[in-house]
Amino acid sequence: MRVLMIEDDEELCNAVKASLTVQGMDVDICHDGAEGLEYLHQNIYDVCCLDRMLPHMDGLTLLRKARAAGILTPVLILTALSRIGDRVDGLDAGADDYLIKPFDMRELLARLRALARRPAPLASAAVLQTGSLTLDLSQMTLEGPAGRVGLSPKECDLLEALMRHPGQLMGRAVLLGRVWGMDSQVEEASLDSYIHFVRRRLRTVGALETVTTVRGAGYRLEGAPC
């Protein structure tokens, strides 16, 4: 299970990360609300632990923005705000569960496992369609006007990130995080290599779309010119 923890209490973060890591979970930590929203936009996490009181963007605002952007990652709010109204506000903002601080680590683990067991929302379908392209995430295949081709896991992840945001600039750091993980030490040249592979796949299936380079910034999946 891959967990994102957005919490400004570094001591708590370190304690939770140590406990979750022992359980075989991968944990990324972020101490800032605005930055935490960027992490969530990667769509690589099975669950997110979210504090309400954060610098630069509070937890509820972050959550509302994430849900408005179509991010479906299950979110467990961790907070000292324990009134019924506080819980209702959190759930109405899009949280899936709510745990009051201080909490027992065993309960946190149980709640995370329960969230991860929930069926994926229908909106996170295993098949993406953008323009002339159809990406089957479960079969790792790409289909276009000229046929179908198999993909490697990283090619599939990269295409998924681009196809979920057609026409939108995807920064290099965003794509590296989405495909290799936020804490990965992979060189940026690897991203360039896989962009080359993806372009070759697009040509193979006769795609009308292309991946364009925005120099120094990232890449964008663009439709056929009018």
C-alpha cells in the first residue's frame, strides 16, 4: 500500500512513517497544504492521511480542490478537532474517514487497511479514452486507428498521466513522481527515454494525438491540429 501523509507535525510524521513502513507500506510525507495538493495530483496513492491545520492551504480547502479536480484517492483526516460539526465538515468536504488525535497506531493501521479494501470508484475505470486513443490499464494496451500495441508498466503509467490531463502541461517533476514515485532518485533522462518510447507507440497505433515538448517545463498530450 502506498500512503501519502500531509501533516506539519514532523515528529508525528516520523512516528507514523516508521510504524507503517514496518507493516510493508510505502509512505511519502508532505508538511505543506499547497504542496500536498500537488502530491495528490500524481494519482499514485492508495490512501492519504490529511491534517486539517496546515500552512499555505488548510486541509479542507485542499480536499475540496482535490475532489473538484476528480482526484478519488481515499482520504483519512487526522486532526485534534473533535466536535461533531468538525467531523461533519470534514466528511462533507470529501473525506472518507476521520480519526481524532491523539490516536492509537493500531486503529490508524486498521482504518487505512479498511480504506484500501474499498472497491475503486467507478470514475477510476480501467479504460481511458482520449480522442483517437484507448488505454486499457488492466491489460496495459494502447489502441488507436491503426491497431493495438502492448505497453511496459512505465509506458502505461506515463500514458495514463498524459491521457488523464489532455492538453494540459504535465511538469517533469509531476511525471517523474507519477511514474517512478516522489522519493525516487531516477535521473530525468529516464523520463526523456520513456517519452520517446511513448511517441513510438503512438505512431504504431496511428494516433491522431502527439506528445509535445515544452522546453524546460514538461510535456503535453495534444490532439490532432484542426
